Amino acid sequence: MTAPLHEPTAEAAPTAAQEAAVVSADGAAVQGRSLGRIAWERLKRDKVALAGGAVVLLLVIVALLAPVITHLAGQDPDEYHQDLIDPLFGTPTGSLGGMSGHHWLGIEPVNGRDIFARIVYGARISLLVGFLSALVAVVLGTVLGILAGFFGGVVDAVISRVMDGLLAFPQLLFIIALVSVMPNNLLGLTGTGVRVFVMILVIGFFGWPYIGRVVRGQTFSLREREYVEAARSLGAGRMYILFKELLPNLVAPIIVYTTMMIPTNILTEAALSFLGVGVKPPTSSWGQMLSNAIDYYDSDPAYMVIPGVAIFITVLAFNLFGDGVRDALDPKGSR
């Protein structure tokens, strides 16, 4: 007679916890990881990107603590040191543009202001314009891009044509013309504050089509996904689908393009200050320092090299960090 089949005992039946856990080779349970944690672990393996991120963090700290740093260094960005200037040539006395234990990066020709203090305060203008103009572009680009991609039709056609027009518009010429006719007092701001405000708005306004096109394309592919159809079948409204279903899945490309947009905005601000339509003296700006150094590049090359290196390091750090973030969030994407 055939032996009866035995029911599995309690010991043989796996529990819910045992089914949920995955046991590794050494017997330890491997817990599930979120997408954010996976991206962070990928980013930690990219030493170049981490170095770029460390430089970016250092620049932000320097910009925020500029008064404290210059006070500890015993320097004022607007203090003149005429006694250290050659009265005949107007250049700093000593070698390397007047570098010394008291003036670490030397002093400016003619007026003798400390270059280190000017560089530290110049970081505030560059990062302020870079971050805030990127914020304006991201907000406009995300909202208009997701609307164009989700609704399509006439809405998409109108927004897309506006993008094409802004991408073809001469941004620098428009800012130069706008700044030249702006009043000295605007919304409680005066002088340099007005120019910084205008630069942030205009750079951000002309920058949103770049991220808007990316968001629009991603929205086109996401709006037909199963979870969107499921939300529709459950009676979800358009605004709920836009900002609860689609927007969270657009965070990764938005973050990537934001990190790549900031250095471009910093270069734009430096170019505007170099052309004389950026911040007003005596406010420090790296582009303004480069413009003033043109007349002294042969007699005092350090005055031109130092702000140029500051711009180069800042832009390079943001680009390296942006590349690392892109690879961490989208490891299968092509460069």
C-alpha cells in the first residue's frame, strides 16, 4: 500500500518574514534598498564626482562665511593699501603681485585692495546668481514641460514654439539692453541689488526651455505607463496625476540638469560682469576682476590668473559632480 502523503509541518512551512528576506552567501539577510540609497552608493564609488562635490560644498561654505573668513584673515575687500603700490607704474610692489604672509593672493593694482578678500566675496555673487537663476529655470521648465507633455495638442504646440523662440533669442544682448535701462531703485533694491535681481530673472527665464524640453519628453513616455492608467481608472484628477504620479518620477532628470545648469549660469554672470553690465563696483565679482586685469596682464599676470582659476575650478567642480550624479541616477544612460 502506498504511504500517505504527509502535510508539511509547522517547522517546514516558511514564515512571511523568511519569504520576504533574501539570504546571502554568508547567511545574513539582505534587506531591500530604495532607489535613492542605490544612487548614493553608486555616487560614493565615483571618487572624482565626490571630489567635485566636496569643492562645491567648500565654495558654498566660503560664500556663506565670507565676512567671517576675511575677518579672520585680517582683510577687508574694500580697504585700500596705497603704501604697497608703486607710484610710478601703479602695480604692487614685491613679487607675484604683492603676495605675502599678510596678503595671501596679493593685491590689486592702483588701489591695493586684497585679492583674497575680493575672491571670497566674489564667490557670493557667482553662486547666488548661479543657484537662484537655476531655481527660476527649474520651476518654469518643470511646470511648463510637464503641462506640454501631459496635455499635448494645442498646449504642447504653444509651449514648444515659445521654447524654440527663447532658445533662438540672443540672451546676452537682451540682458545688456535691459540692464542699461533699469532704474537704480527697484522693489526696494538699489545699485548692485537691482542688477543681481535682473540677472537672476533673465538668466533663469532664458534657461527654462533647456530643462523644459527634457521634462516634456520624459512626460510623453511616462503618461502612458500602467500606474498613470490605474490612477485614471480610480478617478484621480489631472492635477493629482501631474504632481503625485508624474512629478516624482521626473525628479532624477531634473536634479541632473540642475547640476549641469548652475555652472553655465556662473559663466554667464562672469561674462556679464566682464562686459560691464554685471554688478557695480565696489561689489566684488570674478568677471569684473578679469575685466580690470586686462590692462595689467603683462606687468601683473597674477591679477588675471587668480580670478580665472577661481572660475575654472568652480565650473569644473560643478561639472564633475553633475556627471557623477547623472551616472548614479541613470547608470544605463549614455554620455
